[in-house]
Amino acid sequence: PAEGWNYGKLLIAAPDLFAGGVPRPLYVASAGGDFPGSLEDILEFAGIVDASSSQEAWSHEHFRTDGHYTLHHKSTYRGLEFLFTHWPVPDEIAESADFDAYQSHFAELSSRYGYTIQIPMRSIVRIGNQLLRQQDFEKGISVFERALEMYDNRPEAHWRVGEAYRLSGQLARARPYFERAYELAVEQDAPDLADYEETLETFDQDNQ
């Protein structure tokens, strides 16, 4: 960052901005071959941040052999790596098929990044399918019904509930979800519309 820009505005604002610590994950990079004065400004800024925050909340890396125009190649990758280090679902949660544990993980991410981050549909599918494979149909259905509360406008969310009911043998309860999935796919001109249509046709043929 050009910390000296606009008469050092960022440097002047930094002490108040970070008085209570770093509010969001922050990564700063500096280059040994930066323009005269620029490196000194960045190091001063880093010192201000460091005095108010833990190293978990922020990171400063110095690239000794880089310059102002080459720094971003390395620092962009390293910065994204640092910012999203907590994003992956821990193995112990991924293996648990525990919806509440997943929800807690993404609630923590929401707090860390400052906006609401819902459990991705792919993660919910992983949890629900694991339960269905274990023939724990009650919990599997519950997981997909909770997904439907978050993703009511997605055809897949309705289809997953229907499929869970179908696998549990509750055919009468399954069909309305397949129907709704197809209706939404038609309304949205979904690329996998044919799949939802085929689900309904096959379901009716198999259960005549």
C-alpha cells in the first residue's frame, strides 16, 4: 500500500483506526526495493498495527528482493492464503455429519469477516448424504429441511428433501418436493431442468 499517499492520510488515521485492534483480518506486504520513502511509510504503518493487535489477526511480510511493481505477484497469493486460513471446515467437523457444528463454524467465519456466511449447499449435501448412507433417515431429512430454510429459491434444495423422503420410503411426502424443484427449475430456466423433469417422470413410473 502507498501509505504516504494524500500527505500520509493512512498513517495519521491508523492509531485511532486500530486502537481497539484489527477489526478484520489484515495482510500487509512490503518490498525491499520499493520507491524511496514508501518502504519507510509501510514499516511505520505496520508498527502501529503491531502495537495494537495479535499476530493471528494480521500479518506483515517483507519481500527483500522485490520492488513496487513485482511485489503484488507474491503478496497477492500470500495475502489470500493468510486471509482465508480459517475458511476450510476442520476435518473433525467434516467427519462428524453434525449440522450444528458446521453452523457454528460458519457463524465464526461470519464474525471474523464481518458479513453473514451461510453453510454452502455442497457442505449440507455432504452432511445429509452421509446420514442417508448410514440409513439415519430422520436426521438426514432434518438436515435437508434445514437447508431448505436457507436456500428456498434453489431447485436442488427442494429436490434433496424429496430424495431423502424417497429413500426413507415416504413416497407420498417426497413427490411435492420433486414437483417444487421442477417448478423452480422451469421458472429459472435452470441448465439442469431436464434432470428435474426426469426425476418426476421416473418417480411416477416407478410408483404407479
